[in-house]
Amino acid sequence: MTRSLRLLASFLALLLPFAAIAQQQGLEIDIVGGNASALPIAVVPMPYQGSGAAPQTDVAGVIRADLDRSGQFRGLPEQSIVERPTRGSEIQYPTWRLLKQDFLVVGRVVDAGAGSYKVEYELFDVAKQERMLGFAMTARANAMRDVAHQIADAVYEKILGVRGAFWTRVAYVTATGRGANSRYALMVADADGYNPQTVVRSNLPLLSPSWSPDGRKLAYVSFEHNSNSSIYIQDLGTGARERVSSFRGINSAPSFSPDGRRLALTLSRSGNPEIYVMDLGSKALTQVTNQFGIDTEPTWSADGSTLYFTSDRGGRPQIYQASASGGGATRVTFQGSYNASATVSYDGKKIAVAQGAGNVYRIALLDRSLGSPRWSTLSPGSLDESPSFAPNASMVLYAAREGSRGVLYAVSADARVRQRLVLADGDVREPAWGPYRQQR
Amino acid sequence: MNKTSRILLTALLCTAAVACSKKVKEVPPADTGPSTGTVPDTAPVTPGAYGPNDLDTDACLRQRVVYFDLDQDALRPEFQAAMACHAKYLRDRPSSRMSLEGNADERGSREYNLGLGERRGNAVSSALQANGGSGSQITVTSYGEERPTCTESNEDCWAKNRRVEIVYTAK
């Protein structure tokens, strides 16, 4: 095969799985841009070696797609994988050196009894010819994608030293129809867009989903009660929900504290929007801000001591921070005439915002890990909003407009790789990246 | 599916969506238009007491949408006449109730726009009260940018969406 033909083949191979996704889920995923410094890794197909029915999930394919999307890795296309070892003893290192691969993942799927499968996998360093990881995971047929995401997480962490966030979920709002025919749905899906599930439907707007830190509940805003904004908390397992705030005026922008016992929110019951903290046990409210301007969109620092929020007390919206128990606020953002919708990384060092200049709104990142704060731009605009960090801060999910509909993008925190998630029908907005999942 | 056909399909879907949305476009009652022009011709406030029928027939009372400039909640002078006649209606009919629905255009944060919509609703409420309406007859609700009447991303559309709708919940 000539080089150009092989290039074409690998290009087609890249497109194929996305087309398949579009058909199965109504979600389309495109990777925009690439990362030249990404680490080359070969994830060898993991054949089924049992005696029953083979699982539907292509485990190696899911792992490869996860690693590709992170921007940190460049998976070798399946067509270029000329040898198919399934265990360490079958690996011929010269082949993988010739293919310029730094890392190699091999494995196989076997029966685990009672309709379950076991995935046995190993990770190798090609240059050192050393095994870095070797594990087995068992799951039922319908949880094989979960297993693949967890393997991708383990590989990511072993190589980069940072916990992977592939086995996570995202929440978002979809809107279809217009005027009296408008329909809204709060959805939860895997971080790669698969397994979308409806949490709640409404004829009136839904917005601002916020995950509880254990990933079991969502707080959100719905207008279904008296056509005014109210805050609900819904259990994703049972579907049971509670209306926790429906005061006069605005009830909005809920955000769970890191310990899950408090909810920061915006209420305008005093006449204009102020930030409050609700104790979820007693429902008692503590007022955090008391200012003439609009104060909204509170979000917590990882230790739960500080709230970041949007305020126009200085004229136009900017990000401020204040103690979660109240007191004076300090301005955080000084670049750009409009900064709103802050999302804070788990270590508190990075803050992503929707930054506006004229009619152009982009996602911008403020990095405070070095001495002086440094800004970078993560998205091209022009109407980008609602940034949300992955739990390991490697990526930011945000909403953009294309034509007259909303789409979601996930961008790597270094802005090198962007990936688009498009719902076939209607508008997608208000993304919120959920916490790490836990084995139950 | 290859890239070209996907782009074509997207384009087709977008075109279809725009075409459909035009057909179902809602026309707000007696829309005076969002333009910052001269004061529109409005009938002088009727000297007698208003009745419920006047809501459909009186040229001034039929103005039930108030438009705002970008990021502003200040009432434009052209809406003063409408404030006066709606305030008079509230005075003439103490049993009447009105909901002021504040809205913003799509740019920027949805949550901030919820605040902005409320601010606009409050501005109309204050103007009505300054003209003698009673605050107890008025409730303000903000929909932020969630209920646009126009869904294209341009200034014409945005100007139509930056509005407060006056809705009589009891006549």
C-alpha cells in the first residue's frame, strides 16, 4: 500500500466509528484539530476467546477513542495494527518500534460465568520492553463500555500520572420546537455521548444542572412551578425529586458544595439577585452577598471555603470571590469586558469563564498555578458559553451556537484538541461534567 | 457518511429549521417594534375609566411589549405613554393583575441574563408605579434568554428579544 493510500485508509478509519455513533445515538462526534506532541499508543483489538456469544462492545475501540479525545494520545488506527498480540508473551517489540509506538495495550475478553465477561489487559512500554500495568475486570454485557472507560482511565493515569476522567458522565439540556411547542429535557450521558438518558422533561425552560459530589443527584432550575424559576434536586437512581427553593423572584444557579451538604444558589427575594448558601439538612439560608448589582452563578473552591461568582457591581459582569460564610468580595478577572459562568479546576489553580468582547463570546482560561495569572483562549466563538471542567481538569466542556442551534464541544485544557457533540434533533446547551464515578 | 454530505445535510437541516421557525413565529400583541425611533402615535389616555374591552381596542393599552437597549434596563422615552395608560388601567380596575415578563437576548451567560430580565421587569414595574399603578397588582418574572421571539444571531433579532411583555393575569 502506498503512503497516500494508507493515509486515506486511516482517515476513513477515523471517520467510521463516528458515523456509527451518529446512527446509534443521534449524537455526532467530530475531532477538530490535532496535537503533534500527543503520545503514540497502539491499542490492539481485544478478541473474544470465550465459548458463548461475543460481547457487542469493541473494548479496544472504546479505549482508543477515549485516549484520542484527550489530546494527550494519538491512537494507532486499527488498519495499521498489523500484528494482534493478546498477551505479553506474544509481543514482538521490533514491529511496534518500527510503527513508532511508545506504548502498547493488549488484552482479551473471556467468559466470567452468568452472562458476564472478563477483560484481561496489559500496558507495555515499547522502548523499555516493560509491562507497566496488568489487570482483569469483570462486568455484565451491558457494562462493557464502563469497563473500557475504566481501562482507559488506568492507562492514562499510569502514563501521565494524572487520574483519567473517561469513566464519567455529563448532564446537559436539550430544547426542541419553538414558542408554545417548546420542549425541554435534562439529559445525562456518558462523557463520550453514549447512553443518553432523560432525567426530566418539561414544556418550560430547564437550566443550570449541577452534580452532587457523589454523582447520584442533580440540582437544576425549572420554570414548571407557577411559570417561575424554582430549584429542584433529583435522585438519578430513583427519580425522586424535591423542590428546594421557590421564593418570590429568581431561584437559580444551584451548585453543590464539595461535601454535598450545602447548596449555593441565587435568590432575588430581597429585590435583586444575591448569593445564598442553603444547608440541605435544615434548608436554612445564609446570605453571602449583599450588593445592589446582579450577583449570580456561585461555584465552590475544592475545599468548600470560597465561592466564586459573577457580579456586575463594577458595571459589567466579572468574576469575584468571597468566603462561603459571607463577608467582602474580591475581584478575580481583570481581562475582558465581560467574564461570567466560572468553573474552577479541582486544585483551584485554573478558572475557565465565558469571556465577552463586543459580540464575540469565547471560553477563556485563567491559570494561576504560576506566579502571575495567565490567560489563554480555549474556543473560537462567537457565542460560546457555560464552561465546565472535567474532574481532572484535562478538558473543558462548553456550549456553542452553530447556525440557530446549540452544540456542545469538549476542548483539551491546552486548547489543542476540540471535539464536537451534536444532537441530531434540536438544541443542546448547559453542559455540566459530572464527578469521578465510584465502583458500587 | 462522508464529510461533504454531512455538511450538506447540516445545511439542509438548518435551512429547514429557519424556514419552519418563520411560519410559527409568534407575533406579540400590538408590537411597536424595537426601533429607537421617534415617539409613536398613540391615542391620548382616554378620559373616562378603562374597562376590560379597552385592552383589545385601545391603541395605547394594546402596546404590551417594552423594548430595551443592549445591557440596559432604562426605559426608553417612547414607552412613557404606554406606561401612563397601563398605570391608569391598574388604577381604574383595582381587581386587575399584571405579570411583567422580563427577557434578554442570547449573548452571554444564561444565569446573568435571568438577572437582567428581572431588572428590566422591575424597571417597567417602577415606571407603572411612578404613574400611579399599585405594586400589589404587579408581579415580575424573568425568563432571561430562555424565551426568545426571534432565534437568529443578529442585532435585529437580539433587539426584539430584549423586552418586557405585559401580561394581564386578571382583567
